[in-house]
Amino acid sequence: MAADDNNGQDCRSSSAGGANDVLARVLAEQIGRAQGIAITIENRLGAGGIIGAEAVSRAAPDGNTLLIDSNSLLIDALAQKTNYHPLTSFEPICHLVDVPTVIVVNGASPYRRLADLIDAARAKPREITLASLGPGGTFRIGFERLRRAASVDMTFVPYPGIARAVNALLGAHVSSVFSSYSTVSEHLNTGKLRALAAGSPTRIEPLPEVPTVAECGYPDYEVDQWFGLWAPAKTPNEAVSQLAGWFTAALQTPEIKRKLVAQALFPVGICATGFGSYLRKKYDEYGRAIREANIEAE
């Protein structure tokens, strides 16, 4: 997205109306105003975002075509065959935002702490369920990590969308749900759902009283959702640096911060080698979890 005589840039995300689409539009609007350029948001649907990622990997490395995607960019390539490699087919630009995750139960549930849910799973092997988006992906990895760390035999119930899993929990058809905070925030506010623990590495800002899974006795545990910005491989360093500057400046704008946090998208703004190192670390972690649990693609 390096300026090309203000001819405009193409920033692609994988789903219309999703968190990445919201993120792309909020940042594009700010950068467009600040830099006086036109930015086109193009949602490439299909195969869980793989089609959009592949299109960007094949685009000209001129800084004018970018990808906003989540950690699924890494997970998809580990769980199935893709026509790109997440570490070599793209130039990492910035880790844009984090999306907190949380384990929740029905507000009428007897479980008030994560320990209560785990104890019930030990007492009733396979009867306690944790539902989420699946069968593969971030939350399945998080479930397997928790199951192994706690040495319990819980059952993972996959749904084609988080909203469907939440509806099942509201109807008391499953024991618990692993979700992004934004999906369940309104139900938590009304008391229809209760948060047991945050899967994120730190407590969720709007839920300061809810401990992390790590604080509940499982050190180093985290289930992270995040969104980043990439360009095609071999994009010139000067273009990557310019893009990183534009996006970090947008993330630091108070108005933009407020808009993103209202959508439970918490700005990070780690760029360049810092983001590259983060990606390599996460790629190794996800790969290990997928191999250990024999997780297949969605």
C-alpha cells in the first residue's frame, strides 16, 4: 500500500462484516484521510479466507495490495494444503490488534469458576462439553491445550459459527463455550452468560474480575486471536516501512482506538522484525498443538 501517485491501494480481508472487515475499514478511512489516498477494501470470500490470502500472495509486490487476516493464516496452512506458505509467501508488516477470548457458561449454570467446570469434567468423563467454532482452528487448539493441561476428558462440540455455539449454550444444550469476547459481551452484561476465565494472556479490560486460564492454575496457557497486516513477498523494504508507519499512526489515533476497542479489537501495533518473530513463534506453537491433537482443517 505504498503510495503510487495516489492511485489507490487494495486492502483485502476474508469476510464482509467480520472483525477483519471492520478493522480494515476503520484503518483505511483514517489512513485515507491522513495520506490523501484512496483505499479499496475487497472481501475475498471462500475456504475460510484461504482464497483471499492466495490472491494476495500472487499479487505484484509493489505495496499496493495488502492482506488483513487473523492467526488463521498460520493455522490453515498447518492443517491443510495451501498454495502459499504463511512465513515465506508474504512480507509481515504489523501485528494490528488482539481479540480477547473467554470461556463462558450459561448464567444459570452451577459453574462459577473454571475449577468447577474442570472438576465436573473429571467427575463425569466426556459428559461435559465445550462448544466453539470448529472442527479446526484457534478454539479447537485452545480446547486441546486445556484438556491436556487439566488432564480431563471433555468433549469438543464444533459449530459452523460462534453465534450458533452461543445459542446452544443459551438453550443449555452444551456445558460451556469458548468464544471471542465481542461475541458474548452483551450476554455477559445481561447475566445470560457467565465468564469463567479469559483464554488471552492477560485479563480482558472490560472484565477485570475474571482471571485468565493461566491464573487458574495452568501456567503459560493462552488462546490468542489476533489480526495482522501482510504484503506479498519481496515487497520493497521502503514500502513495508512506509506502510508500517501509516498503520501504527492510525492505531495510535485516539478516535480510532475508541472505535476499535468498542468492537473488542485492542490495538497492538508491533511491526517489522517484531511481528516476524511473533509469527515464527506462533507458527511453531500452532504446529505442535495441531500435530499432538491430530487436528484437521475445518
